[in-house]
Amino acid sequence: MQSTRSPATGMALVALGAIGFGLMPLFARTAYADGLSALSLLSWRFGFAVLCLLPFLPRLLAARRDTLIAVLTGAGYMGINLFYFLALERLTVALTVLILFTYPLFTILIGWLGFREKLTWQNATAALIVLLAAILILAPTGFGDQVDPVGLGMAFVPPAAYALFVHIAAKRLSSMTIPVRLGGVFLGGLIAMVVLGLVMEGRITAPATAAGWGAAIALALLSTVFALGLLLYGAPIAGAERTAVAGASELVTALVVGAVAYNESLEPTTLAGAAMIIGAILLAARGERQEAKPNNTTLNV
């Protein structure tokens, strides 16, 4: 189906999907309280997501080459996310999350150096604003007195990998039908999490209560099928750089979840940081067109 969309439309889709990502801490805390490990939870997350795509299995089998590329992309990116959890063991949560939000800058650098894309001041400024906003939001929790260089190196792997994933989603995966994009990435994530769970923990455990099952299912539906689906749908329309900036709305959602569900205080600097993220998204949405293709995208459904 042919459809013309503006980059702002793509950014809106990505930002809406990022709300689902921002809900992940809520579901994860519930599942952890039920005794699930991170790898077991992520295995169930992608397992349920794959089940949602089973009606489209014939399409995945018919496009085997595209499906394989999507599976490898999903497995590679989701597997690399292990470095995030390893970094958390060596660094403070605030510093680890702050480093994660360097991914808009990595996205711009990869596009400029690797794909020879035009570097616009709007996107570059928006990426810097996101990083400054993350500093404001996370500073009250503390970045730690001493920094482990190994942990620091681990922490920079996920944002670089995510930046590359965004470019692949915006460029290579955009030629695939939506069920193939989603089904392949979900299946790749499932394979990566199950393998890591079996290797590192020896097993994949199941939730013990209805609350645990509910958290795992909600994580699959809202933070995977919905969130990742909108990301993969909107990225080719918005372009990689704008996608990275729009995805920062995840942090704003996480702040709201913390305040509403866990009575976490919102400091003035935190609110200022959230406002800066919204401003960065609006700035990138109003920026000049970097390339004509994202604005005249063929959406394969």
C-alpha cells in the first residue's frame, strides 16, 4: 500500500510506541517480585509476542530471506542488551541509564559517517538536548564517586547497538512487510533471551502467580507488540535520527510511572529535563528534510 507520510508523523508513532517502553519498569518490578529473573522475564516477553504473530506465519515462511535478516537483527540487538544488565552490576543505575541515552548522538554519528547522511543542526541540537535532559533527570540519584572502566565500556555497547538497530529498521527492514518485520525481530529476541537464560542461569523459570503472568503478558503486548511495532513502523517514515530523538519520550513516561505507581518525587530539575525532551522532539520534527525517501515511504502491509 502506497502512503505518503511526513517525518513528524513517523516521530509521533515512535514517541507513542516509546510510551510502551516507558511502562517496562512497572511490569518488570511486578515480575521480579514474583521471583522471575530478567532473562526469564524477557524470554516470556518475546514468547508471547511471537504468539501474537502466529497468524502471519505463512508470510514469514514465504519471505524466508527477509525473515532471516529480521531474526538476526532482533537476536543481535536483544542479545547485546545483556551488556546493559552487566553494566548495572558495576555502575550506578543513574550513570548506566545516562549512558544509554547517548544513543541519539550515536545514531547521528553512524548516519553521518556510515551512511553519509546530511548532518542537520536541528537533529544534532535535539540529540544534545536529550543528553542534557537525561543529566538533569538522573543527577539527583547520583552517578557514583568512582567509575569502573570495564563497566563504563559495557554501558556504551547498548546505545551504540541501538543506534545501529534504528538505522537498520529505518533502511533495511523498511522494505519488508510489517508482519515479517515484527515476527522476525520478535523471534530473534526470543531466541537470544532463551539461549542466554539457559547458558547463564541454567533454566527459564515461569511466573508463580497470576500477577507475574499478568506482568509478563502486559510486557509482551504493551512494551513489545505495541511499542516495538510502532517503532518499526514509524522509523522508515521519520528517518533514523528523528526516530532516536522521538524515542527519548520513554524516559518521560518512566518518570510518570514512578511518580504515579511508586510515589517517587519529581524534582524541579526532573520536570525541567522532561520538558527539554519534549522540546527536543518538537525541534527535530520541525527540522529540514534530510532526505526525500522517509517522506514518501512505501508502507508494506
